Amino acid sequence: MGNPKIAILIPCYNEELTIGKVIQDFTRELPEATIYVYDNNSSDNTAAVAREHGAVVRHEPRQGKGNVVRQMFREIDADYYVMVDGDDTYPAEHVHDMLKPVMSGEVDMVIGDRLSNLTYKKENKRAFHSFGNKLVRYLIRMIYRVNVVDVLTGYRSFNRIYVKACPVIARGFEVETELTIHTIDKNWRFSEVPINYRDRPPGSESKLSTFGDGFRVLLTILSLFKDYKPLALFTLIASILLFVGIVLGITVIIDFVQTGMVERFPTAILAVGFVMAGLLALSCGLILDTVVKGWRKQYELTVSHDYSSQERFKHDDE
């Protein structure tokens, strides 16, 4: 396409001190792009400052970054999207590297990787954040067998088909984790581009709760594990239950072989209960796996139809 529409998406909550500079930087780098600032019930002058600097300002009354991202994806029509935080921690100079793989058709999403060049480790002053990144990365690698360096980064780019086919369920800061896992599970093409990271300027405060939001991120991983890979999850649960049941049952069987009597009825009943629970968990996993595979096929057909429609529109426009 000769003149693709590019949208810069900036979710904001009380970023009066930094939002003006973020808009200026991205306007300098991508003057042809439209910058959208979604104000999420800010109590300061974030919306006014953003409007003064030329951004299109909209409001999302439901509190939480996930709610903002969901509304952005629904409302904004463009060919390519860049999502970035309004706290001035992500340099706008990297936006060209972020967009190039998407605009060339190589990938559907690009992740801005703050960790590979160690700038996040040097700049980040918040305790446990680096540990949290490593833990989330390890869990996703263990569950999905895919190595994503920076799962929690807020700097990403997308093409249109990805944005319009992405179901955002998260309400808060766990939205980045959800986007990453959705990308892996649905076999979207993605790549990571190393970017520099800088800490917030003096007077600007992070809205991320290290423990509260960190706990929600972990719950999101487990919840999506259940939704996307139910057979693996319930097989793990079934294995634990069956193991406990068999261990308990062996002692009862040994007594029966030696004495010809079942003397420990409570243990025998407990062993049978664990085994039955394990078999039930395995059955649930098999049923849910069939349902998920059917839903995944339907999702692929829907995305393929949307992609075909978009390609026809491009050729007609050319």
C-alpha cells in the first residue's frame, strides 16, 4: 500500500509529566501517523496536555490497562499499530525497527525487548521487577515450549488482522502477558526487537503494583494454561492424584496379600477416591481438549476469512 495508515496507541493514567514529550518524540519520528491517547480516569491534566500536543484524546472509564487496550483495538482502524506506554520509558527512535518486520509482512506482532541489551536491568529501580520478568518468562517457556525474552514489555507493534482478531480479556497490567500467550497459542508470527529502556523521570510514579499486579499476571498464565492447554493441565493434575492413590493403595494391597484381609478400610477408600478423581481429571482434560481444538479450528477459519477480505480490499485500493 502506498500510504498505509499508522496508529500510535498510548494508554495513559496520570502521565501529565511525560505524555507531552512522548507525543512530540513520536510525531518527530512518524509525522504521518495518528497518535491516540486513551485517558483512563486520570486525576491530573494528562488529557489536556495530550490534546495540546496534537494527539487524538479519548476516554476509557473502566479502570485498568487491559480495558484500555481492548477499547483501542475495537475502535481504531489502521493498517499498522504501535502500542507504547505514556511514561517516556520507551524511546521513540526504535519505532522504525518495530514497524519494519510488520510492514514487510514478515510477522504479525513485534515485541520490544528491553532485556537483551541489559538496559532494563541498569535503569529499572523497582525491586523484584527483574525477578518477576524472569519468573514469567520461565513459566511461559516451560508451559508453551517457546522462549520469549521480554513478556511484559509495553512497546509492541501489530498489523491490522492481528489487532482485529485478538480477544483481550485482561483488565489490568496482565494484558501484555495475555497478548504474548495468545500469539504463541494461535501461531501468530512474531519477532523481538532489542530496544533501549530508560527509567521514569523524577516526579513520575509507576502505576504498577509489584506484588498485586505480579500475582494477577501469574493467575493469568495459569488461567490461559487451562483455557489453551487443558489436556496438559488436567494430565498433570491426574498424574498427581493417581500417584497418591496408587501409593496409598499399595499399602492396602500388601496387607491383603500378607493377611488375606483388608484391615485399613479408610486408607482403602481414600486410595480409591484419589484414583477415581485422577481418572475424572483425565477425562475432563480429554473432553476440554476436544472442545479447544474445535474452537481453534473455528478461530483459524474466521481469521483466514478476515485476512482474505483484507487482501482483496488492498488490491482493490491499489
